[in-house]
Amino acid sequence: MTFNQCKHKSCNQKSVFFTDYCLKHTKDKDSLIKTIHQYIKENQIIKDCNFTGIPFDNCDFSQKDISYTVFSNCNLKNSIFKNTTIISSFFDFANILNSDFSNSNIKFTIFGGADLSNSKFLESSLVFCNFLGTNINHSNMNNTDLSHSRFIFSSTENTTFHNCNLKKAIFQNVVFDIDSLESSNSQDAILIDCRCTNGNIEDFLK
Ligand SMILES: [Zn+2]
């Protein structure tokens, strides 16, 4: 995953897919965005691309492999990622609210600082992922494999983690609702400074 430097004098950003410039320094932004959207539509394998800052709201990534790709700071709200393969990709500080990641294979992926509220991850594998400071409010994580993923300072209000594999998942400074972890192996997770909205966290984990 190595991208060229933007050719604009003294710019430290990486160049976006299809251009020699970052989005800010691309002259015809509309035409670049159109070309990228068309590329997404026509290809099932979209690997090793830098899409930093490109808007993708309402985009359909279902059945695609979008591994080793950078979606940092992108607008991806209302997007569909059903049956999508996402290995070692970046979604940091992206707006991904109201999105659907059901039945997907997601590994080693960074969602730090992203807004994933009102999203669905049903039946997905989400292992070794990083949710540092991620907003996951009002989301559905039921029946997912979350082993080795990190939820540090993540916001999980009204989010359910029912019937999940939490082996070596790390939750730090996370506030749970009373039945958030129902039917999950919470005893195999690592909980640091977490609390429960309506009870004692220790009772809640029994
Ligand atoms: Zn630039």
C-alpha cells in the first residue's frame, strides 16, 4: 500500500487514484469523482487504491473486494457493503452512518474516529479491527466475530453485541446497556474501565 506524493508543490498528501494529485489539488474534481464512481461500478476487485476525501454516499460495494484501500475522511453514508471483503483498509474519520456491512469479511481494518452510527454488521467477521473513538451508536453488531478487535473510547449507545465471539476483543472506557452483550462470551473479552448504564458491570458480565 504505497501511494505517490501529490505533485502540487509542498503538498504532503498522497495522490488519489487516477491522478497525480490529492483531491484538494485536483483541478477538475467533478470529473475525477465521476471516473472513480464509474470504476467502482464496473469492477469487483478494487484493491490498493487511495480514495481519501472522495464522496461515496449511497454507493454499493456489495460482493466486492476493497482490500488495502484508503477511504480516510470519505463520505460513505447510506452505503452498502454486503458480502464485501475488506482486508487492511482505512476508514478513519469517514462518515459511514446508516450503512450496511452484513455478511462481510473484515480484517485488520481501521475505523478510528469514524461515524458508524445506525449501521448494521449482522453475521460479519470483524477481526483484528480498530474502532478507536468510533461512534457506533444505534448499531447492530449481532452474530459477528469480533475477536481481537479493539473498542477503545468507542461510543456504543443502544448498540447490541448479541451472540458475538468476543475472544480477546478489547473494550476500554465503553459504556454498555444492560443487555448489550447477551449470549456473547463476554468473559473472554478484555474489559478495562467499562461501565453499564443500568447496573454494576461485574454483575452484568456473569
Ligand atoms: Zn495536494
